[in-house]
Amino acid sequence: MPKQKRTVTEYRSYSLPWQFPLLLLSGDHWKISDIPSHRLHFHNCLEIGICHTYGGSLMVFDEPVPFCSGDVTVIPKNVPHTTYSAPGTESLWSYIFLDPQALFHNMLPVSWKNFDLSQYAHRGMQVIFRQEEYPQIYHLALTVLRELEEEKPGYQISAKGLLLSLYIKVAQAFAVTSQSKAAYGFQDTVTTPPENILAGSRGQEHPEEKRGNALIIAPALDFIEHNYSQQFSIDYLADLCRWSPTHFRRVFRDIMHISPLDFLNRTRISNACNLLQSTEDSILDISEAVGFHSVSSFNRCFIKIMRMSPREYRKTTQNLDKGSNPPDIVGYPGWMRPEVPAK
């Protein structure tokens, strides 16, 4: 019997424009191969997909879910997945990546400020919304896509309103399906509360590690995302994942292809870039706001990652032509072309 291939989980980060934190990937080249991939990936933002033609399988964690033309997929951040088409076909897709908290800033009520669809992420979660069963979700997703593609006057305002409606409809559907899944014993594998994680035995093998494709470092990623400006140790991140620091560093690098400290610094620099573009705050104030002890260490780290100083970056972004993108973090790309699996 041939040895089963080991599933690999990759991190793909998108740098979303601070003025309109959304990215559209569409066009005729977004055709998905029919070759099953053993490389799951996860994102730093919410992914909404629309399947235009054919069908296939969407692998979420290690569970395949069939999809067909007309389906809308919603993948919360930090959920490992991949897509492949039915044999002999290439399904055509459009994708929208967004940061809901930033995009809907001042649009959501106070009670929704910390709301995130990731709270519903678990094995067996619903990620596909059939056109026949959820016509409103399909219509809203398609209308948003048209707004973003056509870019008529006021399209960003229109798209934000439509996306907020879509986001709420999906949240309502997630809430209903999560309640039914819980009745069948599905457990939350992505958003386990830190206090419960810390109750585990440090240094023991993580229960999800044997599966190979679960996002087992999600607690550390989530903590970094929300606390990058604070001071904390790598040992603390290891505790969140119930591992020894040595084992945590190895697994983190295997998945992220970067050390925990470098990932933390890149997160801080990414947020510093947004502040340099969107505010007139001083370099010193920005360095402190993103968690650096001194402006000199901030400058060194910024130059190492961005290949220019913070001052040069601010000047470059101020002189950009309308519609141009600012310099992105070196070696920190997202998924900008369809994956071509090895045969």
C-alpha cells in the first residue's frame, strides 16, 4: 500500500488597503485545478468565494465538502482549507478577502465590536451556502462582486453596505448551524478560550497534532493579532498552545515558515505601515503604538522588513498615484494566483 502523503498547512497573508480593507480576486484565470492538493492554507482575513462553473470538493480541516456552480463559500480567518475541481473540469471562482472589523468600523453596534465569524469555526462547520437554500446570500455576494468589478461612482460605499448585510446573513446562518452541530458533538477547534487552553498540560502533544492539518497554532496567532502592541514572551504563546517553547517554535516555523518572533515583528510593522499612511503621528508615537521599546529598534526592524525607513515609506505612500498600492512587506505575500498542484 503506498504511503499516504502528509498534509501541509500554509499561512497566506493579505495586506489589505487601510482606506478600503478589501481585496477582490476575479477573472478568467481563477480556474481551480482538478488535482487534489495536500497543501491546506489559511488566511489572516475572511474569505468569501463564489463558484461560477462546475463543481468539486472544498477541504476544510480534513473533511471534504462537495460544491457546485452557484455556491457561495465563507471561510473565516485561521481555518485551513483547499479547493479542487471534479475530475476533468476547472471550476471558475471569484474571491473577496476582507477585514470585517476594519471595513465595518463605526457601522456595527457596540455589542458587535468584538464579533468575529471565527467563533463559529469547528470541524463540521458550514462553509458552503447553496444558492437554492440561501438565495439572499447568493444574491448579495453576486451584487457585491459586480459592484467591485464595475467600480462605478460610489461603489465602495455601496459595497460596504451590501457586505455588511451579507456578513449579518452569514452570521445568522452560522449561529443556527453551530447550534445544530453542537448537538452532534462537534467541538470548537479554533477559538478555544485562552483560560481553557492554559489549563492544559504544557509540553504534552497537542490532540490535533496527529491530524497534521488542523490549525493548531491559532491561539497564538489570535493573541498576536489582538495584543501585538503589548509585551509578552514566546513562552507565553507556547503556553496558549499547550506546548513547550521548543516544540512550539518548531511547529510554528513548520506552518508559518517564519519564527514566532519574526511573525510578531512583521505584524507590528504591518500595523505601523497602516498608521504611517493614515495618520500624521510621529515616528516615535507610531513605534510605541505598535509595541517597540525604542524608535531605534523600530527603525532597524522596519528597514529589515520593508527595505526602507519609516520616513521613506511615508513619503513614498504620499506620492503614490491614485489607485496605486503602497510597498508591501517583503516576502509576506498572499495567494495572488491559482495554485497549480504538482502531478
